[in-house]
Amino acid sequence: MNRLVYITGASSGIGQALALRYYREGWSLALVARRVDEVSAWAAAQQLEAWRWRVYRADVSNVDEIVDVGRRCIAEQGLPEVVIANAGISIGMDTAVYEDLAVMQRIYATNNLGLAATFHPFVAPMRARGSGTLVGIASVAGIRGLPGHGAYCSSKAAVFSYCESLRGECRPDGVKVVTIAPGYVDTPLTRENRYSMPFLMQPEDFAQKAFEAISAGARVRFIPWQMGVVAHAMRLLPGAVFDRLLAGRPRKHRQGET
């Protein structure tokens, strides 16, 4: 039987690139997205064999919805070997603006609770089987806080810690937990950024590196590697130096800003 990979946020960007990389390596696909018509149109354009892919409609911020879709995948396609919790959102916020507290709530619901809910249906069956890989998509932005990016940076910092905790829980049962930390990838999520994006990658290049890291069972992998060097340096910088470096840096767009 074909190996199965389950990917959330599959309608564009990183998720779509990962799906194509796995497909070309002979895997079958279980794809999760809110915009299933876009996924279906993309699959047709790529001439994917119909029996090797299936798309499920779900919003990962809705716990019941995403858990139900995971259970349906197991019932209809079998238990995946790899589950990639890729769905995520990035919106700037200002804590002084009351409405932005709802933005923060939405980001945490998607990037954190949604990630755990994505994994939930698969954890016990993978443990029982004694194998499987759970992949959390973090970000270099989770290393230090950036102006206007408080919700996103803190949500991605939580992904590092959550996946580390889950890794310790699952290791005795043969289940791997991999944390992938992208730098800047050319996707709809990053194109509106109004600051420089060093080492910007194309989605297909990122997908190849991520596929290699997941296949190798890496604990944590920064992609590209240069961003791993940047992340290490950011960790070591004293707070006062880091603050001076960020002085005058443009803020992340708030919702509705241009």
C-alpha cells in the first residue's frame, strides 16, 4: 500500500508545495483546507491520480471540526505515516487596540490549539502501531519577539515548546515529533511584509528541504540553514542589543492596513 501523508493548510503556499513533494515521492495525500475547490483545481492542474489524493474541508481553529476530519481520514484512507500540522496565520496586532485582542485569540486558536487538535486523532493510534511522525510547523519568528508581531511570534514560540513536550511523551512508543522552523518563504503569508526578508526561499525549495528533514526524523530543523545561524545568534543577543537592532524596524501590518 502507498504511504499516506496528512497535511493541513493545503490550499496554497508551503502546504501545497509539501503535498506535491510527497506525491512525487510516491505518497498518497490526505489534504485539509477550508477552500477545497482550490485544492481540487490545483490537483487537476497537476494531473494528480484521483485514487492517490483526497481533500477534506475543515477550519483548524474549530476543534471539533478538525478532530472529526482526522478521524474520517483514518476511517477512509487509513492511519497516515506522517501528519503535518501546517495551517497557520500571521496578522499584525497592536495591544493598545481593543479589536486586536480578537486577532490574537484567532492566531492562537489556529496556530496553537489547532495544531494540537490536528495531532489529537493520530497520537493514540500511532502509539498503538509503534510508529509515525507528527510534524509541527514553527517559525524563526518564534525565537524572539518582533514589533507588531506579538501574537504570531508568541504563537510560534509556543509551537517549539509544545512539540518538545509532545516529543518526550511519544518517544517511548516509537512516534517521532519533528519541528520545522521556516525562515522567509515566498507565499501569500509573506508577500505583504514591509520589511526585508533575508534568504527568501521558493516554496518548492523549502518543501524539498522539509521532506528531507522529516524523512530523517530530525528533532528541530531550521530552513534554510542560514536562518538557523540567525536564530542561534538571536538567542545569544543580550536584550538591550536586540532592542537597539530593532529600533525603527517597520511593524507587521495590522488587519486591514496597507
